[in-house]
Amino acid sequence: MLDGFLALYVFMLAAFTGYEIIARVPVILHTPLMSGSNFIHGIVLVGAMIALGHAQTPLEIGIGFVGVLLGAGNAAGGYVVTERMLEMFKSSRPGGPEQRR
Amino acid sequence: MSWLPGAIKACYFLAALLFILGLKRMSSPRSARGGIVWAGVGMALAVAATFALPGLAHRGLILVALLLGTGAAWWSGRRVAMTAMPQMVALYNGMGGGAAAAIGAAELVAFSGAAVTLLGGGRFTADGVAPGAMQLALAVLGALIGAVSFSGSLVAFAKLQGWLDRRFVFPGQRVVNLLVLALAVALGVLLVAGTLAPGVIAGFFALALLFGLMMTLPIGGADMPVVISLYNAFTGLAVAFEGFVLGNEAMIIAGTVVGAAGTLLTQLMARAMNRSLGNVLFGSFGTATGAAQTIGGAQKPIEANDAAVMMAYAERVVIVPGYGMAVAQAQHKVWEFARLLIERGVKVKFAIHPVAGRMPGHMNVLLAEAGVPYDLIADMDEINAEFPSTDVALVIGANDVVNPLAKTDPASPIYGMPILDVAAAKNVIVVKRGKGTGFAGIENALFYADNARMLYGDGQAVAAELVAALKGIDA
């Protein structure tokens, strides 16, 4: 575990980072962004892998297995859905002569 | 292999960096596509590094769970329709919360075993010391938040999917909910104090899951996006807390960033709906007291041909789509109609209310799916100034977000919600299936305005008629 105060600093700085990144986002990106941040907390998968990897009793193994299953679902589902949404955003400016009147 | 731990740490560092940069890129439409790819690379890196972690057992099992979870989610994510996106986000988010809760559970169970069998053997800690009070507290807190996010998100998913169409309300609900939460917290405190009995652990998780369920059940479908966003922030926070316990920096940073970003996003969404978060969570929509204003006048119908001619010879047309358009799958036809207008030299814009669709920005996604370029889409603040110089505003499938009562009737449940000022346009054409009220069951004064004409019919059929009529003008 990180040293107490160092952990607190990391927590504070990361919180500010998250806040600042979102602060100037146009509404049109709210849904993809929510989906994107949903993907990013899919990093929980790593923790679940560690938990399963250190499990010793059958109960711990069971819990860890469910954890990895759910974490992988979060990460993979979040990625696919976000990617699908974002690939549809395009501008009319490049190669859209019919809109240039 | 003394370099291995350092290399794994470096991978986690890179992953955290890629997450932040990816999220940053996702906040602008031009670079958004690249953003998710960057974050995806970070995730792959972190997972691969974890696999290389020394002392990791059950690698086979891990791989099986990894492949199963990834496969199922990938398959469902590929197939889901764009209109169903919000509930899928809820579902995947719930999975993340569940995973965080599972980590907490595994830790607590391991700690409880360790306390009995091997004194001072906190097996999850890198340094091999017994779990401190701080570590236990974070594990319990993360598990609590994760479990609430898990069951709450599943309820949100079921509601938006239409599996649970009634709100579940009973007298004294708030007190009961509070009691359940208080009990869960009490058991959590017991755990932190060192009473790691299996019964206490099981009771704690049961109560936490129950609280998430009961907290979400009374919330109406229209408020669900805000709730999903809140649970998204919850999961982030839970992941960060469990990251502290495991000493995993990538989890701490990614979880905290999402926790903060999600909280802000939740506030932005609530503000766009003119509701406070407390109001969404503890208030009930549609139970506002006071007599609703009665609206005089009649709805004046118009035929598709006349409407098409009106727009064909207009200078500026603003199309206001709502979720009804998406339900009718009319966005492709509407975009075809708009393209025909643009070819005739009409200036066409799409105006989107912040809460159009099922989630802020959802309508943008649906229009993007139909091929509408994002620079033709204007948001509320931008377009409201332009309505007075707009010849025709075509409202299709939107209702509450264009209701002038939000500005004029203090007794209306939507009073104070910012609206698209459609009534200020010279002419308004409203495409609507019938004469009934909207999603929230509120009468709409716009339909009775002098400059408004009603075009009755299914969204897709009407859009097809408009296209045909427009093509017929020059033929």
C-alpha cells in the first residue's frame, strides 16, 4: 500500500485531473464520454486478476473468478460500445461539397 | 528477474498516462475516436503486465474468466442498437461495480482466514503485513460503493430495457432505505474494527446490494441517465479504493479520475434537466402539487405536402428531433429530407436539447448514426438565439423539451427546465403520432400556438411522405 499521505496526494491530483478534463466538454459528447469513462474504470479487471491470482480457499477462488468475469465484461463492453459511438462522429467539412452552398 | 516488478510498474504508469490522455482526447469530437483507442492500448498493457506479475496463481482460471467475460461483452456490445446504448452503459458499469465489490469481498474473506490461521499474514499486501485499519476501511468502503453501484445499475438497466416499467414506491420508503444503509454501514464498521466473521461479511454485502436495489427502484425512467452517471462515478471511486488496498497505482489513478469526471458529468446532466441531484434521488417526478394550467385553443393540422412546400421555399429550417424520432427509426429518412432541402439551398440545422434522447448527447449519437455531420448540429444555447430568424422549425418526436409551459407555468412539473425556444420561429411544424401528452404526461402549450401546425403520423412514415413531396415539387 502506498504511504498514507502520498496516497492522499495522488488521490487529490487525480481527482482534479478528472474534473478538469471534463469541465469544458460539449454536450454532444456527454454520452460517449460517460461510456468512455465507464471503460476506463474497467481497470478494475487488473485488481480482480490479482485477487483471483492470490486466492487460496475455494470461496476466494469463486469470488475472484466472478470478479474477473465482471471486470472483463466492464472493460470489453465499455470499449466496444464507446468505439461504436465515436466512429460515427464526422464533420461535413472534408469531402462534403453538397453542404457548402 | 529483478527487473520484472519495475517493468510491471512502468506498464501501470503508461496505462494511467494513456487513460488520462485518452479521456482528454475523447472530450473533443475531432480527436474522440483516437481517444478510446489510446485508452484501449493502456488497458491491454495493464492486463498483460498483471499476467506477468510474479507469484500469481490460477493463471488458467484467470484466462478462462477473462476470455468468457470479454467474449460475452464484446458480442453484446457489437449487437446492441444505438437506441439501447444507455442501458448497455448501465450494464457494463454495474459489472465494474460488481468486480470492485468482489475484490473487496475476496480481500475481506482472505483477511478473515488470515486472522485465524496465519497471524499477521495479510496475503494481499505486497509487503506481507497484517491489514491495518486504514486498509480494511478502504476495502470495506470500496466494497460498499461497488455493491451499491452493481445492484443499482442492474435496476437502471432493467428499467430502461422495459423489464421494470413501474416505479416501486411505498410510504416511509426513505426511512426504510436509510435504515438499510445505516445497517450496512454499521456492519462495515464492525468489519473495520476486526470482527471479520463470515456472517458479518455476508450480511454486509447483502445489505449493500439491497440498498442499491431499493435506492434505484423508486426513480423514474426519465431520471435514469443521471442515476447511471452517478453510479459510473461510484464505480470509479470503488475501483480507486480497492486500488489503494491492493497498492495498484493504475487502479488508483484511473478510478479517481473517473470518479471525479463522473461526478462532474452527473452534475452537468442534472443541471441540463434543471434538477438537483438530491431531487433526482429522493424526489419523485410528476407528483408536483398545484393545478396545471389549462390550455385554450385547438391543435391545427397540416398535410405533409403543404409542410414540404413550406420548408422547400424557406430560407432557414431548424429540425428539432426527440427520442420519439429515434423510436420510430426515422432519423435516416429525416436526414434524407434535410439533404434534399440543403440541395435546394435551404439552410438546415438540427437543434438538440441537452436531455434529448435517453441521456445527454444520446441524440447526437443517433443522428451521427444516420450520417448527419456534427457541425450541422447545434446545441440549445447556440440555436435559441436563431429561432426568431428561422422560417420553419420542424419538431419531430420531441415534446417536453419544447414546451413553453416550462417558462410560463410555475405549477408545471417541468417549470424552470431550459427549453428550445421553438415557439419563437415564424412557423412550427410538429410531427406527432396522436394528440396525447408526452413521456412525462404533461400538456404542451406549443401544440396550441397560433404559428404551430400539427402533422400527425408515425415519424418514419411522415418523413417518407415529406421526402416524396419534396421530390415531387420539381418533377
